[in-house]
Amino acid sequence: MDPEQIQEQVESARELLEDTHNITVFTVASQPFQGFVLENTSLSAAVKKGLEAGAEQFYLVEDRDEEGDLTLGGVCFFVNRRAHTIYKQTDERLESVAAGDESSGGGRRGLGHDLMESEEEKQRKQDIAEELLNEYDEYLNEDKKFEIENRLERMRLRRILSIQQRVEEEASADPEEEKRLARAVYEDDRFNRQFNETDTEMLLDDLDLEFDPNTIRAEEVHKRAKSLLKINR
């Protein structure tokens, strides 16, 4: 694929994201995420899949050569805390990577995995680590705290973002409200042992209960409702 085609796909994906509310978009030069690699689809189609799956954070990857020409464009988003990625790159880049793999026994992988972290990504990791340690210390167990304090350089950005998301959700959660909603789900005749978390979320929406979605964790409501089911049925 030539740079112009890649640029068109990146811009189409960007426009789609800019027209969508309540999501966060990061533009990065490369990415260290490992996860599922989407195939046989355009970048904008990948964005649509992510939106349909409920992803709220997207990464637009634009990697350029020394002349400023785009050599790789991509999209990354998270579903259930797992990265989903797709990349479009020039034939020259593919050939260069292939040659590097043959000569080095591995080298950089062509689809963007295990690329060197940019200074922007390193700084972002540092900023998130400081926020976690200063503002969310009580929500970190000792293992997580030790890892952030002593092994930050070994952590991928994806991992520390996952920790940040979890502790922010925990900090803003209302356990009593989660218990109330779990009780309402459990008491509905449709709820049963075959329900998964998605089923519970759909039932919760169908019950038309008043609650602040920012103060509840769907997985906790599901877990509590299932516990009531085990105890009482």
C-alpha cells in the first residue's frame, strides 16, 4: 500500500472518531500493545467494530520516515481490557522489516508489535504512575504498587492503562448502589445461571432503573447477582 492510501485510511478513521462523542483518541507514532490483530478490514471499519463493542479509548498510529512520509498507519482500541489492532504499511517498510528479521533473527515485527517506545509513551507511563501512586494509593495492592515503583520501565503502556482504568472505576464506585442493582437483577425472573456479564448489563438496562452509570461497575453487579443466585436458589 502506498503512503497516500494509508493516509486516506487514517484520515477516514480520524473523521469517524471525531464525529463520535464520549470517547478519547490518542495519536501516537508507534505502540507497544500486544493483543488481537484484526485482518482484512479498513481502519475506519476497525473503528466501527470498536465502537460497536463499546470501546472508549482509541489510538491512531502514524509512523513516518525521516522525510516525514507515512510508512505505517493503524488503529488500536481495547475491549474487555484486551488490545485489538490493525495496521496498514508501505511495501518498502514490509521489505525492510523482512530483511531485518532475516539478518537479526527477529528484529522489529512488521505489524507494530514490540516497537521501541517513543519518548511520548515513556512520559505518559511516568505521568500515569505518579497519578496512581499519589491519588489512588489505597486502591493498589502491594504487588501492583511494587511493580509501578520499581519496574515501570518493563511495563507496557497497555498494562499501566489497564491498572489506571481499574482503580479509577473502583475509586468512583458506589458499593451500596451496586448491591441494590444486583438485588434488582437477581429478583427478576429472567435472570438465571446461564447469564453472562453482557446478559446482565442488557437486563439492567431493560429494568429501567435510575442509577448513575459512573458509580457502578457492571462486572460487580453481575458478580453480586450471581452470588445471590447461588445462595438463594
